[in-house]
Amino acid sequence: MKVYTESVQFKADRKLLDFIEKKLNKMDQYFDRIIDARVTLKLENAGQIKDKIAEVRLKVPGDVLVVKESQRTFEASIDEAVDVLKRQLIKFKEKAK
């Protein structure tokens, strides 16, 4: 699976990109026909709290699964998004059968 990462308003470091790719490559064990993953990282300045938003789009045959999570760090946002995507992939796989 190919992972495309886009960071808005900042430059993502290599460590974060490697973390995202490692987490998303684990999705193959739940559904092996994932075409690609597109990750958009954004900073949101709402008041005094600076939230990190991670939006993940998984393209699977015939559908696109989208998850948008917001946490204090990008790593936490990605972890949360991967958990939600895992549930969505399992549900999608069951529906396809």
C-alpha cells in the first residue's frame, strides 16, 4: 500500500512520517486490498489549545474510508484514527462478504 502524507502550514519531520507509514502499513492485516492511504496533517489554533488534526483517507475497491481525529499530538491523532479505521475496515470486509 502506498501512503501519501501532506502537512498543512508546517513541515513534518522524518520521524513523524515514518511513524505514520508504520502504523498505516499494519492495516494490511485487516484488509489486504487497500489501494492507498492519504494522510493530511493540520494545526488548529482554537483559543489557547493547539490541537493537531490528522485526517486519513483509505481507498479500498469501491469505496473510500475517511477518519478525522484531533488530539494534542500527531502521534495520538494517528493512533486514534488507526483504531477507528481498523473497526471500519472490519465492518467493510464483513459487508463485502
